[in-house]
Amino acid sequence: MSIVIRSVERKDGKAFLSLIDALADFEKLKRPTSSARKRLLHDLFGKRKRFDAVLAIVEKKAVGYAIFFETYSSFRALPTFYLEDIFILPDYRSIGIGKKLFRYCLQQAKRRGCGRMEWVVLDWNVNAIRFYDRIGAQRLREWLPYRIDREQFNTILKQR
């Protein structure tokens, strides 16, 4: 079985979005709305590209993807490679695709001169946690993730 990792191309839009839908289903979240789907493609292919994405292809079928972008570490004075999503369709797991996709991301972080690679994992995703532990990734305990959703922006900005 041949596994190809390559950048998402415009012609892959439908397959890419269907994989994002599959991740939403896996995480028991709402699928992206029609307008969100348009923004995803615009932000991937538009003039102001906001993220990069790659597909894992097996026998001409897109079976997984990764979305990533750079943030910046002021203390290291280097970019950080941030892995937003990495997902493999359930029928294609445990055959090395995830490992190959993850290694591709590590190679990109190295090629870009990043000082580190970071991501988050859901606490119930035991298989992912085992994978990251097995490869020697460090689980951060002293950093707590926080989030402010778009719907909260104005409310918070109005506070004194």
C-alpha cells in the first residue's frame, strides 16, 4: 500500500472538507457551516493564506489530513510549528498513515526553522495520547489552555 502525503490543492476542496466533517463527527461537534466551509477554502487558497494543509492519500483516496501554521516564541526568538488538526479516517488507522503524516509535519517544522512543534489533544482521545507518549512527546502540565470565542469578543471588549 502506497501512502502519499501532499499539499491540498484547489481540486481537493471537496475531499478536504469531507475529512473535516469526519473529524467533527469523531469529536461529536457540529460540522462547519456553509459559510465556514467557504472561509476554510478561502483561508487556505486566498491571497492572505492563513494556514497550510496536507492530505494523506491511499490508492487515490484522501484518507487523512493535517492543518498547521506558525506562531512565534518571543523567548526562543523562533517560530513555533502549530499542528491544529491531524486526522485519519477510522478505517485507515493503525497502518502507519498517522505516523507518516505526523513525521511529515515534524519535517516541515525542521525545514521552516521552527524552535518547537505544539498541538493539543482531547483528554478522551486515548489512542492519540498513547501515540504521542510512545514517540516521546512531552505532555505539558504547567500550561493551561484558555479560549475566548468570537461571540465573546465584544462582551469582553466592553468590560472595564
